[in-house]
Amino acid sequence: MNTRTLFASAAVALVVLTHNAFADTPNVPAKPYRYGMPIHVAKVISLEEPRSADCEVVSAKLTYLDTSGNVEAFTYFKMAQACEEQN
């Protein structure tokens, strides 16, 4: 198997796995996070935030599986990803 075929196979596998991960993300209503709110995260399912070209505060959403096996979500404020990419 040559290198080109190996890279092509890996790229296809990555696309399929990424698509499946996003397709399985449940759409649950998110509660706004409050300081001190008890959360019991067993597994993070997804982290979402709007794209922003500017360094600003954005509302992000965390979807997770709690320790009881229920899918829960909350929103919280954070600095946009653009802040990490700017000097």
C-alpha cells in the first residue's frame, strides 16, 4: 500500500467518524449556567460555540451525559476561540 492510498483512506475514515459524532449529538434544551450550579458530568458529548472573527464574549453550549445516564445541556459565557488566535 503506497503512502497516497494510506493518507486517502485515513482522510475518508476521519470524515466518516467526524460526521457520525456530530450526527449522534442529541438536541436537548440547554439551561443557563449559574455559579455554583451542581453538575455531574460523566461524559462530555459536545461543546458548541458560534464562530466569531473578533475576540469577544460568546455563549457556548455544553451537552453531556450525567452520572445518572441522562443527557443534559447548559449554556455559559466564554471568550471566543478567536481570542486564542489573535495576538
